[in-house]
Amino acid sequence: MQAGPALERVLFGDVNPSGKLTVSFPRSVGQEPLHYDVLNTGRPADGVDLTQPPTNNHEKYHARYVDEQNSALFPFGYGLSYTTFSYSPLKLSKTQLSADALNHQSEPLHVSTTVTNSGTRAGDEIVELYFRLRGTSVARPVRELKGFRKIALAPGESQGVDFTLGRNELAFWNIDMQDVVEPANATVWIGPNSSEGPSLDFVIAK
């Protein structure tokens, strides 16, 4: 019964929205099924301008659409606001972890950033943590959501946000059907959605 007044308050700016998408919205129906946590393709389109149709074989023979971009129109985790937020470069508590130590619940990795309300309106931001593992015994998604925080910031205000990556976040069912942390090369992102935000690499050794 209050859907109408709630919508009116958002449209007229009485309330600053902070919700984020739980799905990826495609640019066209031909992109479906579309989700952010896909497995890596054997022919990634890294370094290729996907906003233009291919003009030669090098641009054509990748995992891409010929007449459309690969990316979502609105990616998973995307949301609108009447203000803007900026993210500082990431900081890691360490750049190398031990898989054996993590499997025995050793000290985890701490990832932090500073979020600033760079606009003129107070607003809430949902800060999202993603990571990727490469070189594991089974293929892992190109990004996995592993945490989020909701913070309220006045115009010009900044706040530090810290996430923890330990065994619970880094373990998965491997090729031997064991729920363990494996040695891997990893990348972590903190940002406003699944396609933006600063990143850093770290290593999980034996």
C-alpha cells in the first residue's frame, strides 16, 4: 500500500536510494544467460575493443559477440544514488599466504580501502568485496562475491572499510572433493559493483 509514496519520495529526492542489483541486466536477450561469476573462456577478449564490431581476424576470434558488447548493461551489484562515492587504492596486510596455514585456521588476510562521499548529498554505500583464484585444480569463476558492508557517509566524509579473507572465504571443493584452500594466484577487488573498483594481487603458496 505504501509503494506509491515510497517511489515518489525516491523520485523527488526526499530519500537517497542505496539498493544494489542481485542479478546482471543484459544489453540484449541474446546475452542470456548472463551472470558475473562465469568461468574464464579459452579465448578471452582482453585488449580488444568490444564497443566496436570486429574489423579483422584478430578482433573476431575471441569469446565475444560480433554485434554486441560482452558486458552487462547494469552489472551485478550495481545501484543508483544521488551522490557519488570514490574508492582509494587497496591495502593488504600481506601479499603472500600459506595454504597449509590457512587450512589450519592461521591468521587471515586483511583487505582495506577508504570510501569517500565525493558528492553533495548524504548517502549510504554498499561496499562489495570480490576475488579470483587462478591455477587451482578446478576452474574458479572470474569473480566471486565474498563480502559486503553498508556504510553511511555525509558529503565529503570518508570511512575505512576492512574485509577479512580466511579459510572460510578461500576454501572450495577441489578435484579430490576436499574442502580446502589450494595454492593459487589471486586477485581481490573492492568496489561499488562486480565490474568496478581497485584491485591487488596476492599469492597463496603451499
